[in-house]
Amino acid sequence: MPSQPAGQFVAGLEARLGRLNRLPKSQSLFDIAGRVRIYVRYSRTHNGCSTFYGLRRIDLMQLEGFPSFICFLWDGQIAPLVVPYEDFREIFASVEPAADGQYKVQIEFGPEGTDMRLARVGRFGVDSYFGIDRIVDLVQQQPPSVRVPGLSHSQVQSLIAAIGSRTGHCIWAPMHDRSGMDASLFCISDMVERLPEFTANVLRVLQQVDLIWIDRRRNVIAGAFEVEHSTPIYSGLLRLNDVHIDFKLPRAAVVAQEERRSVFFNQVNRRTFQASGLSEVCVFYEYTDIYEWFVRLFGTHPYLPESTTSSPQA
């Protein structure tokens, strides 16, 4: 692991948590206090918005059975991207690595968010995974830094709207959903009344999508989100696909409870979604991802009894 950013990352962890022990036969795997294992990977930035990594299958096997994290590093990042291996263990197990024994991973980042793309599987929204708090909590045996309450469909819509507003987008939600959304979380002036111009068929489908981000400068769709609280994952994918066939969405997402992650990836990799290209742009977020993304941006914890949330200035 010769890169300077990786060395600095390890040194920073050691300054906070004590000596890291390198695991045998690896330059990138470390044990922290016998409690946590980390896999440190570095990439240069390509085109200012993406990085590329190879994760060796034999290295990932050494994470099995331990609280473990894959730490993705690149030049100029504000905080390291620290992905819990357990959250993606079944996903890695579902696909064979490349001929060289590595899983090819790409991290893409921009104003609409940060994605982890695993070759031949799909995209994962990973904005909630920045920072080392989870590592510190486990090593020091502290409770999680962020408690996530049970969330309703409308609350998840509201959080996505707030994230979109904070990241510089206009936002749109179906008219019949707006009264149930929590307008204290986002700038109400960012909620638009009309979608950009489309054909009648596309517009009819778009008006059913749970939350849409719109690039305010160009007045084009930047992201479309389907919150599948109790409805089938497949129905949300079909709705997004109906749009994508006629208008290539730059980013689409299905948001659901964690236990539905595997259902999403089984469905999104069906031939119909591969043929349309939806599988290439569609991301899965679990509710925890959205909640922690909000907390990282706003520094507040909505929907917890002991917390208060201040309204952004409109």
C-alpha cells in the first residue's frame, strides 16, 4: 500500500485509536485492537469525478466474520469513504471476480451524490458512509453515533427533498403527497409546481415518481427517486424504466428497507432493465443511507424524541 494518502489515513487512525496491525500477506489489510478489520484502497481521480479500485477476493475473505470496513481513498476528498463490508457481503458473493481475482469497483461522485459501482452488479448510494465514526465507535465499544428512527414513506420523501434542496436542486413531488411531507426540513421555495417539458406519455409517468431533483440552472431532471415502503420493488423499477426508455435518466434510485436490498439487485439485473440501460444508472438506498446522509449534511437528527430540527431559511 505505497500511496501517500493511504499512509496518512493509517497514521491518522493510529493517532486516534492506537497501533494498527497489518495482517499477514497483505499490504492493505489491518486489524485494530483485535476488534475491527479494515481494507484500505487508494485511487487517483479520473476526469475529476470518478475513481477505480480492485478488491482482491482473497483479501475480502479475511474480512469475513469480523466487524470490517472497506476504506476508499482518493486525492482531495473531504473525508474517507468507509463502507461496512457486512452491508455488501452478499452482493460480492453473488458475482464472480474478474480473471485476475479482483472485484472491479468504481466510485463516482458529483452534486447528485456518491455511488459505488460494482462491475456486473450495479450501483449503490454510499453518501452515508463518509467518515471514520463507525470504526471509532466499534473500537471504543460505543453506541452508534447516529440513531435511526423508524421512518414512514412521507418522512423518507421529506429527507430526500431536503438533501436535494441542500445540494442545490429544485425538487418536485406528486401533488397528492405534498401535504404529508415535512416542509420544516427543506426550503419550501425549492419545491416547484411544474416539471420540465416532456412528451405527454413521459410526463404522465414522471408525475407518479415519489421525488425528483431538477438541475436549477438547466431545468433538466438530475435524479428520480422511488420510495418503496410497502409496494413491490418491481413496480418502482417499471415506473423508472418507462421514463428511461424515452428520456435517459442521468440518475435513478429505489429507496427501501435494508432487507429488500437483495430483491432490488435481483430485479434490476433482469434483461428488460439491462436492455433499456436502467440497470446502469439505478442506485439502491436503504432508509439508513438516506437518514445518515441528511444528518451529515444538516448536523441534526430529525424524528428522534430528544432532538429538534431547525428549518432551513427559505
